[in-house]
Amino acid sequence: MTGSRLSVAGVVGGGLTALCLLAAALSLIWVPHDITVLTIADRLLPMSATHLLGTDHFGRDMLSMLMEGARTSIAVALVAVGIGLGLGIPLGLAAAAHRGGWLDEIIMRGNDLIFAFPSLVIAILITAVFGPSAVNAILAIGIFNIPVFARVARGGALPLWTLDYVMAARVAGKGRFLISLQHILPNITNLLIVQATIQFSLGILAEAALSYIGLGAQPPTPSWGRMLADAQTLIYTEPQLAILPGLAIVGMVLGLNLLGDALRDALDPRLQRRRA
């Protein structure tokens, strides 16, 4: 029963994630209407065959806005996760390889320093210097992802350094770098994949939050968070303007979380042994 529930959760999560990714990919080549054209005469139109989800207070098609907003939110979160993976994993592996040494201490204290400043505070600091933009949102979220992946990589790698095959590799003359690359990293990939899905969902939320307060993507670039900010003054008269991007954020984050849980259960050998 547990396995079937997890598989259903994985299918639902994968479906929601795939739907959002498909909408973002499709927006690269086609959207129902050009959102850069403001048609005030068409403002706040209800759902119809021409505008499937209606229009906003500037006359822009809501479906087109959601599709292009998905592209912005996913791109920001994806690049931010890439920054975390690209910099955090080597740092975590290096810390584990030099466990208890000065390099391990420097890396982990540096992680603690970054964790002391939430991504929103980092974004404000970056924006104060360089101005608000999607690029600065990527930097803020990406910097916060680095210590997350460093801790996961280090935590997964530390127990492996005591195993027999790693000891044999050291006796054979392999250095710490080669051992980390050839023997440690492949065995913690499952942890990193699961953590990447979690950070991806958190990146979507962070991008929406930053755009909502004006520190993320700037007009005319659409964003789910900015759509929520634009709709807040019309929440009582035109609630669909806030409900639609809100549902998009919830759907994407829920899908990624369900997918991450399913991947964790599928890739964790301990859970597999229990089911067997």
C-alpha cells in the first residue's frame, strides 16, 4: 500500500511539474497573445474562447502571462540550483576529504556565515548595489543554495570515507580528489538529486517572493510573483487575477515536492530493502 501511494504521488508530482515545464517551453515559441501589447479596451475581460483565462487590468491575456511567467520563474530557479550544485558539491566533497582539518573548518564556517543571511536579505544587499533584476535574484538564490548542497555533499560523503573500497583506493595510491570524483560522488548522487528538486521548489517560491516585493524580474518581463503584486489592489473585485498565478505557484511547488519525495523513496536503498 505504501509503495502504491508513493508511486501515485510521484506520478502526480511528475505530471504537475511536466505541465509547468511544458508551458514554459511552449512560451519560447508561441503564446496565445502578445503580452507586450496593452489593449485597455480589453481590460478585465471574463473567460472566453478568445481569452481562455480572461485578461488583466492592462488588457493582457492571462494565459499568455502565466506561460511566460512560468518561463521566468523556472529559469531563475533552475540557474540558481545550477549555481548551488556547481559550487556547493565541490566544496562539500573537499570538506569531507579533509574532515577535521583546516579546509573543512573554513568551508563549514563559511557555510554558517551564508546561512546567517537569508536569501531575501542577500537579495536586498545585491539590489542596493546593482539594482533589481532577475539576474540579481538568481545570484541571491544561488548564493544561498551553495551551503545547502555543500552540507548535503559533505554529510553524504563522510560515512563513505570509512568504507573498505575507499580505504582500498587510498592504499592503491589514489589521491583525495580522484577518490571523491570516482568513488564518493557517484554514491551520493541520489541525495543530490532529491535535494535539487527541493531547492528547485524553494527557488520558485523565492523568485515569486522577490518579484512580489519588486526585487526580481522587472516589467515588461512577466513573473508569477509580480502578477500577484499587480493583482493585490483588485483582490476583492477581480480575485482571479491573484488566484491564477497563486495556483500556478502552488501547483509547481507541490509537484516538485511530490516528485522529490518519490525520488527519495525510489533511490534510497534502505527503503528498498525494507519493502523487499
